[in-house]
Amino acid sequence: PVAVKRIEPLPHPMPKVTAKYEIIAGERRWRASKMAGLTHIPCTVFDTDRSGSAMMALVENLQRSDLSFFEEALAMQTLLLMTEMPQGELAHALSISQSTLSNKLRLLRLSERERLIAVDNSLSERHCRALVRINSESERQKILSRIVNEHLSAPLTEKLVDEYLSSAPKEKAIKKEKKKKPSIKGSIGDMKLLYNTLDKTVLLLHSSGYNAN
């Protein structure tokens, strides 16, 4: 069912506006139903504020099958920032393991430029998980250039990173995520990664008083 909330009555109702409910999650299902000629669709009514609506929109976004792994990671990080809940609780809420959540969040250690190169060259999440084991951004970019130029597979990328780490005594693999409040580094303005629901959610976050820049 589409998730909706009741619209609070305006002090001065706008003419020709008769809607009594607002869609929180499921706009694409609603549009598809209209295209199919349906006049009624099942809905679940939620009693929630703007903050709750933003949360539901983000969860809805995470359930889409066409999200990139960077989009997933960014949405998960936004949920952590909004709720300040432990990673274990969020993982349980999303029906994934905590290790899966941690691995997704580690992908955001890649710089904006690295993410853009990865997306433009259709690198897999496995490629990127291998790259984040390297602390130095300049060294990562050297490895990334080889991956792209030599069209390395994910297993070959992992082997290349292993060889680099074993030959660089000052470079250590990132072994464990520190328990600290997540932070968003840099801008994602030019990456063109977050569309549709996240765009709407950012507006909801602003209206709820959250800083989503």
C-alpha cells in the first residue's frame, strides 16, 4: 500500500484544491496506477510529522531496486544523522546485517572525484570496497587509474590492493570502523547520484529544521 498522511487544513484553503491526504512514500506506484486507469488504490494512513515523513521517504528510497551503491550509502548515512541511532539499530530496521551497513558506509570514504570516476566507468561495489582499504587518497587515485585503464576485474583489483598494502609499510588497511557519529565529507553536487525521492526528502528535511546541505 501507498503510505499517506492526512493534510492539515489550511486557514485559507486554496481554490480547486480538494486533496485530503499527502503521499509520504509510493508516488511512483500512484503514478503507475493512474497510467493503468485505476481510480482506487490501497493506502495506509500514518499519523506523522514532517520529520517522520522524511524518514519514511528515505526508507522508501532505500527499497528501490535501481539505486546505485553510493546512493544507498548516502541514504543510510542520512538516516543515521537524522535519527542518531546506533548502526546496529538501523541495520535491524533495514533488515540487513550490521557488517553490510558498515561496508556501505565505508564507501563514502572515497572522495567525490573518486566516486564520480567509479560511476562513470561502471565499477562495482566490490571494486570500491577494495579501494577504501587504502588510506591515502593520492595512492588510491593511482590504483583507480590502473583499474580503469587496464579494465581490471574486481578480483584483480583486490589482488592489486593486497600487493600494494603488503609493499607499503606505512600504509595500513582500514580494519575496523570507529564508533563515532557519522559525518558527510565534501559535496556531492556534481555527482548526479541522488535524484527522485532524495530530492523530495531534502526539502522535507529543510522544512523539518534539519541541515541537509
